[in-house]
Amino acid sequence: MVLESTTWKEVNEMTKLEELRRKAGMTQAQLSQKSGVSVPVIVKIENGGIGGVLGRNLIALAEALEVQVGELF
């Protein structure tokens, strides 16, 4: 049996943003390009740090992923 590179632990710890991004088939760089939000901000959010993230960035990410802002969390 071959295991994929993502472990069960990683799946359980995956943030909603990362889950939505992966379901959309996008890399962080692609999401950045589509949303206009920098990769470091996307990484910060995906690592659970939303403190100091501007609302306009959350709106841009939601629009790029075609979801409501509330679905990012």
C-alpha cells in the first residue's frame, strides 16, 4: 500500500482555507495570483494565524475560492 504525502495528522490539522484551496486544485502561489493576497499572508492564515489579517484579504480569498468569507474558518 502506498501512502500519499499527506498524513492523517496533517489532514486533521489542515485549516479550512487550506482544505478549500486544495479542493479547488490551487497552490498557494496560484491562490495568491487569483486573489491578490500575498503568499506569506496565505501561509499565515493556513498556519492558524489570522490576527492582523485585513478583512479585504479575507474577502479576496473567499472570492477567489468562490465561497463565503465565513466558510474560510
